[in-house]
Amino acid sequence: MHCTSPSPARRWDGSLIAHRVHRSLRVTPDGVSRLLRCGQNDRCRDCGNRIEWYHQNRQWTVPLHPRELPAARVPVACRWHVSSGVAYPGGDGSSWCRLPHAVICPAWEAPADSPALTELRRALAVNTRRLINAGAFTPPPATPAAPDGPASQEGASAVCRPARPVVQLLYVRYLAAHPVDEVRCVAQTRRRHRCTNALLSPGAPAGIWKLVPATATRGQLALPAGSMAIYDLSGVPYAEQLRWRAQRCQQHAAAPTAADLAVADWEPFDPLRHHEHIRTRLPTRARPSGSTGRAHGAAGW
């Protein structure tokens, strides 16, 4: 009598057992809790489609398309791969690769060297239209460019409020993902949802808006644009600057054991890469045409 037990790799009827490949993850060194260096699910603020944020290094994060694509369909310059929860530009030698969302985002102009991705870009554009029609997504308003001279129409008003302001804290300038008063806490609540509190609260010390040379704080040369508007937090206490850098509200800053549910939105500011976000005047609540006044204060609007 011989043993008839099936192989461990097969079921009792002889069919193959599909084993799930475990992803190798690492705890982020910048996190204060259990946030892992893996793809953080999010939605693109410009088109509403799903993206995954991955760490490229200790400071930079990159949004990738949530699915892998055949490497033969993706241009060589657009291929990325993920290893141990960290994203790297270029392929890893396999027949599959990851793709940056910016290449196929329907809210941006299509690159000229990616005709093979037109179908995927069109599918994302259709999904964006469905989200807008269902009321699940509202496209951000276009930020008007700052006029060079006084307005030609009398009585007109323009709102100057940067959608992605430059914030200076801990002597480093960062590009925020949202307006200053809309930056949300990244901590996890007791119901396992992201905290809805804003960092800028009425009882907390706030920064001021000021005009500074259009350069970063790492020894880079200033741009020909001259000055730019930043939200300066250098005058607030050091503990408050740490709270802003960790992107936590006052309640969760006092509870360091709370887990982070999302990656902090701060992106190190580079005047060459982020030149389209440079604003040459201070934000105001409503600026009449031809007005030259400047607004100061805690929030700047």
C-alpha cells in the first residue's frame, strides 16, 4: 500500500494552489508610529483617479498608477519599479513595470512620447467625468496668473489664494499640497479614519505671509522672477514647527502613540521644478482692481 496524499502545492483533486506573494515592507524612519513604507492609497487632486504614494527616498514621494503595466507598452523614460516598499525610476528587468500618474493624468497635457498610453489616459478621463457627474469629485479651480499691471476693469475683484503655497518651517521650504487653512492632520482616529482637524487652528500660534527671494534654503541661486510669497512659520515655537512638519493637529500632537494613516504632504521646494507654484504677491481675502495693499496677519486672508 502506497501513500496517495496529494502534494502540498496541490489540492486534493490535483489542482494547483495559488500562493500569494508577500510584499516586503519597512517602517518609515520619518513616521512616529506604525506607518509602513508602502503604497498609500489616495486620489489625484486634479483628476480624482486613484493613485499610490511611494517613498522615493527619505524626502521625496512619487504618485504611481495603482496597477502594473506591461513594460513593452511603457516608454523607457516612464518606467518605474517598487522594491521593499520604495519606488525607483527605471525597470527591474521584468516584463512588468509601474507608471507615474502624471504621465497619464487627464488633467495635464499628454506627453508626446507616449502614444501607447493613450487608451489608458482616455479611460481615466472617462472615469473622471463619471466622478464629476456623480458629485464624488470636484475639479480644483484654475489659479489665475498674477497680473503684471493694474487691472483694466474698475470694480473687479480677484482672490489671491495659492492652491499649493510654499511654507517655511525648521529653516526649510516645503510645497504644501493644499492651501494653508486646508492642510489636514494625518493621524488615525479611534474609529480608524483619518483625522479631519486642520493644522491651522484658532488657538494655536500661526505664521505670517511675507515676500522673500525666489530661491530655496539650500544655497540655490535665485530665479529671475525676483520675490515670491511664502507662509513663514519660523517665528512660532520650535514645538509648533515640529507639529506642522509631522502634520498633526494639536489633539494628536499630544498623543504621539496614535498611528499615521497617510504620508505627510510636504514636498521639499525646488524653485526650478515648482516654478509654476511661485506667487509674486501676498494672498488677500479680496483684492480690488488696481489695489497695491498687502495683507499681513496670522493666516494672511
